[in-house]
Amino acid sequence: MVIPVILSGGSGSRLWPVSREHYPKQFLNLHKDNVSLLQEAALRLKGVTNAGDPIIVCNEEHRFLVAEQMHQLGFKKSQIILEPCGRNTAPALALAALAVAKTDPEAELLIMPADHVIKDVKAFADAVEKGRLLSQQDKLVTFGIAPTSPHTGYGYIKRGQALEGGFSVEAFVEKPDLGVAESYLASGDYLWNSGIFLFKASNYLAALKAYAPDILTNCQAAYEQRSEDMDFLRVAEEAFAQCRSESIDYAVMEHTNQAAVVPMSPGWSDIGAWDALHELRSSEDKENGNAIHGDVMLHETNDSLVYSESRLVAAVGVNNLIIVETDDAVLVADRRQAQNTKLIVNALKAAGRKECQSHQQVYRPWGHYRTMVLTDSFQVKEIVVKPGGQLSLQMHHHRAEHWVVVQGTAQVTQGEGHGDVSNLHSFLLSEDESTYIPLGTVHRLENPGVIPLKLIEVQTGSYLGEDDIVRYNDKYGRE
């Protein structure tokens, strides 16, 4: 068996404002309108011979997003391993390898980041087959992309001696400057480092033991104290937090003499920044070299990306720009400076602004909500609860809420006094009906119907932060 491992970490800060910390790029439909990048990664596995259901490694914040998107594709047996904190790829892969080695240490792990695009799925599957020839000989295999330009945003792999199915690895090289990248391209000996790997679970764990034993020890301790919760496997937070943050390249691949590389040209992109998305989609406008998304109008505009989410965006007489609009932020950048978008995100974080973390529309395991109006004393939200969805039984110290149902049926559970959970009663609300939840009243909202429940919530009070929630009970296991 080939056990795919999809790494769904990272925040995609270079793709702000569309990618946010709480809803990063792997969950977005950036390449195709009907599937996210994570879903694309899972779907391309259908072309890989003997591939099982994937293991996904992600953080706690994104666990319900991952579960929902995998269930939409029909992957019912996918295991989702939760990292208590980010520690880069070497520890993340250690957790996956430990999970697989428990039942089949000789199983091969196919490691894929969740946020890459691969256009030619057959070429990718063919490369995996070549890689298996090497991994079955106990090689630690990586996949190199045949370069098409002297790109300075990628690491490189220098290939060595020819092997069956690929080459030995002579060296891993950091991101070069333009002159060095041009020499790499001219030599024909260098490949872009894709971050995709293939190896037996046992061989990876052995390599960690040899070259990064501290990472293996901490991950083993965290995994041994694991617990299972619905679709999720949780490891011990304290033990995992003690693990140093390190990539697989630094921890293992640069040290081992068993590294091998398989060249491939599957139409790969890591969509690391807006200029990469422009390169990916500008072929749709061959005459002017523009890439557009959403409600966009252009006049005498060339070689630009214009991305609209919530309103009409028009551009006149501009060239080589990145213009990205969401309902709470607009980015305008020179295409050559696209990588520096992360500097804006860093500044937003330093200023404590929410635009770096979440959109106006925020996803929850029960559905989502969107902030429509926010002032110091009241807030208006649109709340959508999917069929069968249920908010936690909760109470607020500083705000009251007024709910108006605009679609579907709401089942409301409500207490009688401040913090009283002993006299709860439930009732139904239909379209155009409303209810009032006084400050301090225990309550719960759920959707017993078969269509999405939509309601307008008006919050009033002295403090309207999302952390003003006391949860008594929650079906999704949130504290």
C-alpha cells in the first residue's frame, strides 16, 4: 500500500487578504472553482496505484475544515492527526510515520503539501511509480520539478548518479539569487525542490533516529499519549511542544546517503504568492496576460492579476499589478513585490488587527457566520447552520442576543435565569419568527431541518468579543 500523507499546515500569508490565519490557502478554491487546494491534493491520489485513504496532519484550529472538506469528497476513513502547535515538517511526518508503522512499518508514505497545484495528474502518478522502485530499495525519495525559469523563490536539488527510476541526490541548495539560478537552469543538473516525498515509514523513523533523535524521542512520547476524538487523533501537547521546529530537508534529507530524486514535469506550482497564481492563470488571457477572478472589468490593462470577492473591481491603464479585493481589505502590489505581502501581515499582527486572522465570514463545525455591522455597542451577524448542526449550550456575561429566522427552522433551547441550567426548555422558530436571549441566559441553537438555517443575530452589550462564551456542553468537543 501507498499511504498518502497530506500536510495541511501554514497560514499562506503571502496570499493575504484572501488567505487568513484561520482560513488559509489550502482551503480556498484558488485553482479550480469547485474544489479547494486540499481537495485537489486528495483527488489526485485516485491516479496513484494502490493508494489508500489519506492521513492529514493539521493544527487544532483547522480540524473541522479538514474533516468537512474530506467528507465532501467521500473520504470517510481518513485519519486526521492534530498538531498541538506548529513544529514544521519533520515532526509532522514523524507523527504520521508512527501511526502507520504501528500496523505496517513497510508501508510507503507519499508526502504531499496540501496547497500545491499539479495540472497533469497522470504525469504525477507516473513519477510516483518510478519513486516506488527506489523507495522499495530503502531510498528516501523526493520529487524534483524540471525548472522552466531561473526562479529565485524555490530551493533546488542537484541530481547525482543515475539510478533506476531517478537519480541520487548530490546536494540540496537554498533559494538562490538570480545569477545563481540562471546558472542552475543552464547546467541542466538542478531541479526545483517540490517538497513531495516517498519512503517507507520504517526508513523515515530510522533516519530520524540517526540524524534527529531528539525529534523522534519527543514525537514518540507525544504519540504514545495520544487520544482519539471523533475523526481526530490528538497527541500530547506538552511532549510535542518540546520538539524543535525543523523541516525534513534539514533534519534528514541533507544528512542521509539514501536520498534519491525523481524528476517530473506535471504542471506543478506551490502558489506561494500572488505572482505564482498570476503565472498559473494568465494563460486564460493570452492576448493581455491578465489573470482575473470574480466581478472584474479591465481596460488597457496588461500582465496583471485582478481578484474580486465581493464587488466590482475595475482597472484602467495599469500593468504588472496585483489587485486583490475582499469584503474587509484591498491589496494593491507590484507583481515583482508579491512575495513581500507577508510584511503587511506581520504589521497587522503587530498592531493586533483581526484582518490577519479571519475574514468577515468565519467557519465553524456547525456552519458559519458573517459580520454585517460592528460598533462599540451592537453587532449584526448573519448565521448559517447546516442541517443537523448544533451550537454549544452556552452563556454570555456581557451581551444579549436577538434572533430572527429568515430561512429554515431553528430549535432553540433556553434557560430561565442567569446561568440556570436546571430549567431548560426547547421550542421551534420558523421563518419570520424571532426570540430574545437575555444577558446571562443559558441557550443553544440547532438546525433540526434538511435545509440550511439562516438567521440574523443582533448582539447588544458592553463587550462583543468572541471570547465571551461560557460553554456547558458541545457536540464537537470544543472547550
